[in-house]
Amino acid sequence: MDDSLSVVDLATGQELTRIPVGMNPHILTTSPDGSIIYVVNAGGHDRNPNAHAEEAASQATPDPHGHGGNGANMTPPAEAGKADEDKASSSMDQPDGTAYSLWAIDAASGQVLAQVPVGMGPTHPIASADGSRVYVTNTVEGSVTVIDTATWGVVTTIPDLPEPHDGALTPDGRLLYLATAGTSTLTVVDTESFAVIKTIPVGNKPRGLVVGGVNGELAYVTNRGDGTLSIVDIPNGTVQMTVPVGAGAHAVRLSPDGETAYVSLSQEDAVALVDVQSGQVRRILAVGATPEQLDLSGDGRWLVVSNNGDATPSIIDLARETVVATVAVGAGAYGVQMTSVAYAGSAAMALPDLPKNADGHRDLSVEQLAAAMEAKDFVLVNVHIPYEGELPNTDLFIPYNEIGANLDKLPAPDAPIVLYCRSGRMSTAAAEVLVAAGYTNIYELDGGFNAWQAAGYELVRQ
């Protein structure tokens, strides 16, 4: 295992650097503003990258879809496995600042801000919406460590939780939901009293969890033991629906509109796209070997999946439901988290050389445009009417229905031009006019400034 954190540029699919962290970095998350990355160092817990495949094989879980992934059959070299077992055994006996800890890392510089000891076998960090706390599930110990981010001190440890894995907070931060695999339940904890106030039976060996509904009244829980997704009504304490999704159901994320759940299937080397209204798996996307964790961009356009079995993340363009890049990173790739904060070591990027669509222009994602802003070798044009704001460094404002009459304001027909509007409709129309007029290097911002804002970037109003 590399015991490091890889920084990957989503726009280019390039690994920028690796930051040394503690022993067996596991799951990560960010502060609400994306400026701090929280990494759990799990020590000896899940040290072996084949551990989950062996666990799944011992459970003899049937594949609800009949898909034959090969993640469960991958075996690491004996020498590497023995070395990791020895290191894991040592960490179990002698935990220190590198094992059983939460590390806080500055997202822009990679500097370690704090190292906080937690319980045995930690797995998931959960940041509060106001940034004041981080909750860490300690799976082996059966507890949750509550950390104050102002002092990096431990507020309390919540005990007697049966094998907690993933967790999530309600939007108001008052309730913490936990996937408690030891009793195959969802556990609800009051974050003021730190008391367990409800347990709800779900599927076998729950692992992943995400909150849904307007006020967090729903929870989506993956059950690794039986390959299902439980949709849970929290106020009523009942499972609304159980959806067979696939073998090795692990992590889960929910689309911004609440209509699609994305579930990593570690035994199928795939991700399931689930329609949560109908309870149907509408598509299975093949990714790398033994996908464990995944994360979704704020605008819902990109899904990144960490493939533990072959040490890669898969980058999925959800608009096309296609894997567009697979990046080689350090051995034992497990957790993944996206942030819009630019890493200081990244070089300024030009616009990517993308294929043209059927209309003759290029569809540009928010992340690709943001990455190209520093080098900015293009003309940025706002074509939305009426005026409702603009992206920083916008060069021109030309109404989409007047662009054909204003070609004299634009650069040469082969120069790169990026068009945007609010949602993409007007900029698409303007792009078609320019292509018909002989312009050959037109980009159009997919999703417009709505998607730009949703991803956490600034919209300027003059």
C-alpha cells in the first residue's frame, strides 16, 4: 500500500501529486467549502486490498443480475500481502499518530493541519454542514469519535454502536444516521445528546449511506451482504423499498434531483444506476476492479469511482453515462472525494482538445472550464438574455439571438471561443449560428452558469 493521497485533475485526468498521509488511508471527505480534506487512517483495518472480496466470497452472496465481475477473484502477490499483514498486525498492537487517526489536510497546499487520534479501526469521516464538527466511525471499536474542528479536540466518543460504517447527517445537523453492520440496522443518533434514539432493520451487512428528502427524512442504505439498496423512511422507522442492485453493494451517492442513486458493486466491477422512484436498476456501468467508494460532483455531471483492485479511479461523464478516463494512482486506492479548490501544485491548463458533437462544436464541462481559467487562452462570451449575472473574466456580452449580427466583435474563426448562458439552451443556439458561419473552435458550457454555481464557483453580478 502507498499510504498516500493522490491529487487528480478532473478536467485532464492527470495525477498531479501524491501527499504522504498516515497508515492505510481509507475514506475521505471535505469541509463544506472544500478547503480542508479529512482523511481517516484505518491502521490494520481493511489493510489487505482483497479483504472485501474474501469477505464477500465467505458470505456466498448471489448476484441478483447474473453479471460476472472479476473483482472477487483478484489476489495480490503473496509477498505484498504478507508485508501488509505484518504492518497491519503492528498497527493493531501499537496505534500511533499514523494509525487510527483523522488527518486534516489543506486542499490547496497539501499541508497537514492536524492529526487527531480516534478509535480502533476507523473508516468514515462525516463533516457537519457548518464545518464545526467531524464525526468518525470506528468500525472495529464500535463507536463514533466527535471532533471539534476549531480546536481539533475530541468532544466525545459515542459508544456501543454495532460495527458502524458509513454515515450521514440531516441537513440541520441534528441527527446522525449510521449503517450499523453488526446488527444489520440503520442507527439514528441525536447529535446534541449523543444518544441513540432509533434503530431500523435494513438489509444484510449495511455499508454505504446517504441522506435524501427535503429535511433528511429518507436514507438510502447499501447492503453488502445481500446486494440490495434499502430506501428508508426515517420518521416512520420503516423500509419503503428494497432494490436488488448487484453483488458487493458498497458506497452510494444520490443525484442532486434525488431521482438516481449510484451504487458501487465491488464484486461486479461496476456501478449501478438506480431509479429510486420505480426501484429499478436502469443501467450497469463497467469500471475498474473492485470499486469501493464513489463521489458525485455538485452539479451531478461527474461521478468518480475508486477501484481498490487495480489502483485507479474511473471518471464517469454522467451526461453520456460513459467512463471518460481511468487514472493510475497509488496501490490500494479506496476513498475518493471531489473538491473545487485548486491545488497549488497544478499547472495552468489550456482548453482541452475535445471531440466535436453532432452540431460541430464542443461541449465543455464546468470543471474543464474552471481548470482553463488561469491560462485563459480563449474569448468568454455571455449570450444569456436578460442579464442575470456572469462568470468571472467574461470578455463579451452578446445576446444569443444577435450573435450573427455581431461577428465583427469576435476573434478569427479559428480562435477558441467559449459561449455560455444560464442553462445551455441559448448558448447551444448561438454555437450553431457560429458553426454555420464558419467558426471552427467553438466551446459551449454544458449546464450554463446554473451548473457553474452548483459546483461552488462564483457568479458575478454587475
